[in-house]
Amino acid sequence: EFQAGVIRVSIFVDPVAEMVAGAKECGADRVELYTEAYARDFAAGRERAIEPYVRAAEEARRCGLGLNAGHDLNLENLRYFVERIPWTDEVSIGHALICDALYYGLENTVRLYRRELTF
């Protein structure tokens, strides 16, 4: 119904290949990977933290799904995520961006996040 109205459909999923495949079966256009675990585990070992996300992102690409990511992505962990998964279409960073803007100012914060996404 949404797609008939030219509305892109995205389903929020954990970084599990079967969930990504299930989103495709449901008719979604994209998945958004829930990145809380990645953000939580990043400081302890970014390589290990990103592994399930790379696998899920590769499954999304195999299925022909677009890829979004979000939850707890910030200036510390965002660049590594998009470097390892460069076909990420969108990231949800609103909460961290606004929190950082309280300290750095909105214009400067937007510039900082854009820098993390440009490589």
C-alpha cells in the first residue's frame, strides 16, 4: 500500500541475516540496522563490534535492499561504520547530533558529522 503511494518502506532489524531476508520477503525496500550493540561494544573492539553488521549489510545487498543504520551512532563510532559498510544509504544520528550541538553549536556539529561521513 505504501509503495503504491511511492513511499519507501524500511524495516528496523537486528544485524541478523535471516531478519534482513525476512524484510525482503515482506516487501521492504530497505532495512535499518539497529546499531545499539555496535555502539555499546565499539570501545572494547571495533572489529568484533562491526562483524555482524557487515554480514547483515552484505545480505541486504544480496537481497537488493537499501541499507540504513541507526541508534547510538555518534562522532566516535560513525566513521568506522561507514568505512566498513560504504554502501550505507542513510544513518540516523539525530539524537547524538543534537546532544553534540548543545556543546559545539549546531552549525559546527553538522560540519563535524559531515566530515565523519566524507572520506
